[in-house]
Amino acid sequence: MATFLYSIGRFAFRRRRLVALVWVALLAIAGVGAATASTATSNSFSIPGTEAQRAFDLLEERYPGQSADGASARVVFKAPEGEKITAPENAAEVSGIVKELQDGSDQIASVADPFDKKAPAVSQDGTTAYISVTYDVSSFELTEETRDSLKNAGNDAREGGMTVEIGGDALMVMPETGITEVIGVVVAGIVLVITFGSLVAAGLPLITALIGVGIGVSAITALASVMDLGSTTATLAMMIGLAVGIDYALFIVSRYRAELAEGREREEAAGRAVGTAGSAVVFAGLTVVIALAGLTVVNIPILTKMGLAAAGTVVLAVLVAITLIPAFLGFAGERIVSRKDRKARKAAAEQAAATGEVLVGDAPRDNGGTRWSRFVQRRPVMVLLAGVIGLGVIAIPAASLEMGLPDDGAQPTSTSPRKAYDLLSDGFGPGFNGPLVGVVDLKNSDDQDAVLQRITGEIQKNDHVAIVTPPAPNDAGDTATFQVIPKDRPNSTETETLVHDIRDLGDTLKSEDGAEVFVTGATAMNIDFSEKMNDALLPYLALVVGLAFLLLMVVFRSILVPLKAALGFLLSMVAALGAVVAVFQWGWLGGLFGVEQPGPIMSVMPILMVGVVFGLAMDYEVFLVTRMREAYVHGESPSEAITTGFRHGARVVTAAAVIMIAVFAGFIGSSEQMIKMIGFGLAIAVFFDAFVVRMAIVPAVLALLGKRAWWLPRWLDRALPDFDVEGDKLRKKLDGDAAEGGSGKEERETVSV
């Protein structure tokens, strides 16, 4: 592996114009494809294998021509203080808005008058009413004219003193995150300048990462309509691609500068940097790909597509790192090194020439990484206990994790959807915002009317039910639908219990009469989604951690080092979940992070955190520990190897982690609770894993294990493939070539690692 990548690095360095041209051409092709592709309007969401999805599919089959995934809205009215919404002047105002909405857009499917005697939508106290609006298309396909018509529907009523708020998904748009991306790139640039002390060295990782991300995101955009890729797919791919792209470039550029410092020619330094650091990049990239592609085991199409698209962007980042980076290093010349270091090296060369000494490169210098590693090695037990106990305490809230999906009740109190949600809760009860849709398949039933009466009667007896609407059969008479309004909030445990109670009733009816009862609707879909996420978490963890363990065992030629890496990740992951629960579920420090309504943690959060953070955590593990392994293989003691690894890797890992924390933390400022939670969770997880686990617990454990850390049974060593990640075979080959070329001892000293 190292020898092969060494050849690629030297080739890319020599043929830098050709390599750069190929990547620019790929970027242009992808960009043209994205610009000319039709806009992706579908954001289909399905949960195969769940009852809510089966009911959804049955509705599409038995009620042809009705859009099951069309957008909807509720325009909620509250009469002025001391008045009734049913008062003639107020009722006339509301009815006028019904007509206004009906004429406002050709995308309207129906507008329900709240004063319709067949289906009244007025609260018992007569102060609140709402208009139900449904559309023929999804919220992402609504035109701006349709949205404006809905937004402006209640302006006259507001001027007359009525409270008018709008909820539902019709006004839902993808949150704008452009400013957070800009902040992340700016922070990355500042950190890179501080790390390298050179604008050229700092700019190179940013440029190459943006090229890789540009190609990946453009390709996703070009294929979005054809492959039904959701609008969040490109966002996740951009986030991950930018993260790993900067990380990988940072590592190779850092190694290249270290090779130059040892006195090697630029082309040779580029080859060795790609051969050694590039090997680590390839295997680090494989762990990220495993984590993202592993989302397929969840069996939710939207997650599968997101994971595979992001994994493809990571593959692009790896290819950019091992080809475009050495090409750009060729263009950069000496400017890749800071001006201070160039002057020092020039002065040393002049002194060596004057004295007749042979310049063999800069001697290793102590830095913050070496001093920290020595501190940890002096007190490994104390550092280990402090890290484990500290993360363990933070992880305690994770035991109370409750999962769900956010609704309008999680929106900031200043927004119209949240105000509409609260008005409906106050006027009609907390369960009104989460109605359950019952679907009865009567195809195999002998007495359909009796079955429907029994179903609604039994459900109405449930303590968690407020209202059951009369069943409405379809034209064929083989299916009927009804609504159940729970007494409790949509994301409460009582509502979840109600869903299961109705389904248990359906099982009984099927065995007795042949009729099937399904429960669907947004609330039931959310409950099924949360349960599926919960059921998939452990298998997903086992798959990802297991495959990565095998991969790291090949990389490090050790059993204990991969085991320590996996256990350390699990510790940081549980601690991060504990922090998320404390802030977003319990409300601790909620004001600091803008959490206005504590509630259940988003169902996809644990799996998403595992997929994203596991890849980054293994990046840091590989970057840091491969240099230790390389030093150990080349003859250093275990203690010296730890110090060497920190001398060369601590700054890189620190810079990469700070960049990622800044990028993720930028999303905490979003008004969307979901985006805010993702940003906080990923930022805190990276912080725990990079600075507590990789920078403290890892060296402490390695110090305690000593040589045993690198132990591998001989039979297993023979069975595992040897990819030469540490570059030992490459070093021997280059030293042998130098000897055959008659360079002698001095040459071997010059090129030795």
C-alpha cells in the first residue's frame, strides 16, 4: 500500500498540471450536470415494514386520485378578548378568508370551512376556530404565489383585532445554512494559518476540500431528480465531505512539511508523504465509508440514500488527498513552509556549507504535543481515571433518553407555527395537534357496519382518547377511515400507548372477523420511526464497530489498540448523548443554547451521531496512532513512540477537531430545533472524542500497556494481509535503492524516516 501510494504521490507531483486539469474538468462536468438537471421536488419519506407505512400504502391504493403526501396547513383564529369567534362579524371574516384561500391558488385541493355543520372546527368555548387547507403537491413543490396567498390570508382579520396564526407543513422550507458554512470555512482558515504559519499551506487544504465537495454535491444535485434524493442528502454530504476533506489534506500537508524538514527533495517528500500519511488517509476514509454505508441496515430509504451519497463524497475526498494534494504541493514550491522556517533552513544550509558538515535535516524539537504526552505517561492512571469518570458522569442522563420527532411544538415561541400549535392546544386539547388516522380494511369482513361500530366504540372507551370521528367508507365500501384525537400531546408516552392499544384491538378483530385495522398519520409514523431507529441502533453499532475493529487490526497489527479505539468511541458517544439529553430533553442550560421547549430527542439523532462521529473519531485515531506504530516498528521504545506520535500528530488532530467543532457548532444558532440539536450533538461528541479520548485516554492506556499494546498472535499476524501502512517496506525499498545507487551511508542518513 505505502509503495503504491508513494508512486502515485511522485507521479502526481511530476504531472501536476495534468492531474490538476483532470480534477478541474471533473468539477466543470459535475457543475454543468447540476446546473442543467431538473429540480428535485420529491422528498418522499417511507418506513418499510411498519404498520403506519402499510396503512399509508393502503390509502393510496383504495383512494385513487387523492394525494397522500400533499402539503397541508391550518389557519387558526382566536377572537378578540371578550368576544366569540362565532359572533356574526367574526364568522363572516373567517368565511371570507375561506373564499380567499379557495381562489388564491390552483394548487389547492380543499379548504374546509370551520362553520360547516358536517365537520365543525370551532372550540367548545367558541373563542377559537381553524381553517384546514390541503394541497395537491408537497410543501417543496408549492409556488411562491401559493405560499404568499397563505401567509397573507389573515391580514385583514389581524387588523380587526383577531389573532391569526398559521401552522402545518405548507410553509415549511429547508432551513438556510449558508452562513454557518461560511463561518466554518473562515474558522478553518484561521486554524490552518495558526497551525502551519503559512497562507499557502493553510489555503491548500481548503481549496482541495472545496473541490472535492463541489464535485460530490454537484453530482448529487445532478442525480437528485433521477434517484429521488432528498434535499437533506446534499447538506449531509457537504458537511461530511468538508470535514474529512480538510482533515485528510491537513494530514498529508503536515507530513510533507515534516519530510522537507528532514532534508528531502520536494518530489521525494511528496512521494513519502502520500506513501505514509496517504496510507493512513485511505484506511481512515474506509472507516468513514463503513460508518456511512452502514446506514443501509436501518432499512429506511432516505437514510440509505443519505449515507451512500455522503460515503461517495468521502471516497472523493480520499482520491483528492492522494492525487490533487501532491500536485498542488508541486505548484506551491517552497511557500508551503513558513517564511520563518525557510530563513532558518537557509541559514542552517549556509552554515553547513561553510563548515563542510552534511545537512541531514532538522533535529526533532519538543512542542506542546511532546510535553503533553510526557505528562500523561508520568501519570497514566490519574489521566485515565479522570477521563473515564468525567465522561461517565456526563453520560448518566443518556439512561433517560426518550426519542421522538419534533413537531411545531418544538418551534421557538415567537414563530407563527408554534403560536398556532399553542392556540389549537388551548382551544381543542393537547392531542388535537397529533390526530391518529385509523384505516380499516373491510375486504374480508362479513358484517362491515357492525365491525366499524365495534371499532369506534372500543376506541372511545380508551382513557387516552378525547374524540373518535365516525368512520368514512370509500366508494367501493372495502375501506373506511376515521380519526382519533388523543387527550395527550403527540410526543407523549400516553399517545404512544394509545397507538399500540388500537393496534392490539386490530389484531383481535382480524382473528375474529377478518377485518384489519391500521393506525397511521404523522404521529403514528413518528412513533414507528422512533421504534425502528431504536431497534436498529445496536445492530448498526455492532456492524460498524465490528468492521472497523477488523480494519484497524489490519492497520495497527494489534488486538488491544483497535479494542481501545472502539471502547473509547463508545464512551465518548454515550457521554455526548448524555449531554444532548441534559440540554434538549431536560432543559439544562437550555437558555444558553436557545432551547425553548425541552422534549424528546430526535429519533435519528443517535444513529446519525454514530455514523458521523465514528468516522471522524477513527480519523483521529488513525492519524495519531499510525505515527506511533511507525516509530515503534522503526525501533523506538513504546514510550518514545507515544511521544513521537504526539510530536507529529497532536497539532494536526487538534486543528482538525477545532475546525470540525466550529463547523458543527455553527448550526446551534439555527431556529430549527432539529438542526440546533444536530449541531450541538456533533460538536460536543467531537470535543469529547478528540480531546478527552484520543488526546488523554489513548496515550494513558498505551503507556500502561507498553509493548503489550502492539501484541498480535503469530497465527493471526500471518493470516491478516499486510498493507504496510507504517511504510516499513517502503523505507527498506528506498534504502536498498539508495545503496545500489552507490550513495553510501550519507545518503541513507538523508532519506531515512
